[in-house]
Amino acid sequence: MDYTATQSGFRQRKLQPNMRLRTSLVDGSEGSQLFEDTSGAASGPQTGYSNQQAGPQAAGFPGQSILSDPMSNLAMAYGSSLASQGREMVDKNLDRFIPISKLKYYFAVDTVYVGKKLGLLVFPYMHENWEVSYQQDTPVAPRFDVNAPDLYIPAMGFITYILVAGLALGTQNKFSPELLGVQASSAFVWLIMEVLAVLLSLYLVTVNTDLTTIDLLAFSGYKYVGMIVGVVAGLLFGRPAYYLSLLWCCVAIFVFMIRTLRLKLLSEAAAEGRLVRGAKNQLRMYLTMSIAAAQPIFMYWLTYHLIR
């Protein structure tokens, strides 16, 4: 009995601190709740005051963006002015070496012009009027005049010739990117050398003509049409077809060059068909025939090894 009483007393003593702890926790929570309520009520004006203090700062942030807008606008205007000045400088320096405004004239073609020009290059015998049309001392665009020189057909002809040459090399089991690059570079070098030779000849003969370097490049590039016809005929029908088609195209380009360049190089009397007199006119006639005769030579030289 004494042991039981002692044990129950020990339990009571052990529970009393726990009860006190729980009571203190409850009281503390209630006290904190009362303190928070009273502080919340008392801190209302302080909160408003803090908001009033934060208000100008919060309102000052858009003001800073407003103040920064003129600086950004100034920077953008300065950058655009620099870009425009740089573009003008590039255009001036580029136009000095590559006349882009003139190149646009040589690519002003359409489908009708390309069809008529290709027919004229292959069969020039029935064409009568070879003079270039002018409008207020300015030649009309190629799409309005089949006699006007262009760079579209020479450029597309050069690219097509390289592709056909690659096909021909492939039929001979000789195709390689290096060999195709050699073929393209050799054709381009021969074209540049031809144009430079013509320019040097014109300078030595002292011919006053309106032919430009781009005109000579265009006329020299027309031979790729006949070269393509000859190679394709040789691939389809063999070597005899290559020689026949190439011979036809060589005669056609010779006639085309004679009738076109005589209006540019020869005098007005020679252009009208009258007798050519004088040493200068004789030199101009020989120069015209030399330029025309060089086209078949280049056509054969650049295509004979592609047909086996």
C-alpha cells in the first residue's frame, strides 16, 4: 500500500510540471494573440506612414524610366545615323569597283526575252535589225529589246556548263570535286583573259566605242549556250552529234558577234554596208572578225575533252 501511494504521488508530481508547461504555453499564445491584435490596431497609422514614405520611392521608379527614355532615344538615333553613314560609305566604295546600279540593267530580263535571245544565238540568220533601242539617250532594258546585251544568259550558261561538264566527267568515271573545280576555274580564267585581251586591243587600236567591260563580258559569255548544246548532243548521240551541233553553234555565234559588234566597233559607213576605207576602219574590221573568230576556238577548247 505504501508503495502504491508512493507511486501515485510520483505520478502526480510528474504530471504537475507538464500541466504547468501546457498552461504556460496556452497563456503565452493567448498573450501573444492579444499583443498582436493591440499592436495591429496601433500600427495602423505607422503602416500608412510607411506606405506614404514608400510611395514617392515607388512612384520614383517610373520617373527614372521616363528620364532614361531620352537617353535611349538619343542612343538609338546616334546608332541609326552611324549605320546610315556606314551604308552610304560601303555603297560608294562598292559602286566604285562593282557598278551595282549598272548590273541591275543587265539582269532586267523576262522569260520572253530569254527565249528570243536563245533562238537568236542558235539561229541568227533571219534577224534583220541589230541596233539597240534607246530612250532619251539611254538603252532600254533587255526585256524590251532582244538586241540589248544581258548577263543573265551568260551567268546561267556558265553554271549550266559546269553542271554538264560534271555529268560528262561522271560518264567517263573521272568525276571528282577537284576536277570539277579545275574545270570551272579554267573556264572562268579563259573568259577573263578574253575580255582583257579585247580591252587591250581596243586601247591599242584607239577605238571610240560605247562598249563597256560588262558588255564585253556579256558578249563573251554567250558562247556557253553553244557549248552546252554541243556537249549535251555528244552525251546523247555520241561524238558525231557533238561535232555537228558544235559546228552549227560555232557558225551561229560567229555570225551573231559579227553583226552585233560591227555596230559598236566599225564606223557608221561600215555599219550601213558601204565600203570600208581608211587604216582605222580596217583595223576595226580585223578586230571585230578576230573577236568573233575567237569564240569557236574557245568553244572547242573547253568541250572537246568532255566527249569520248
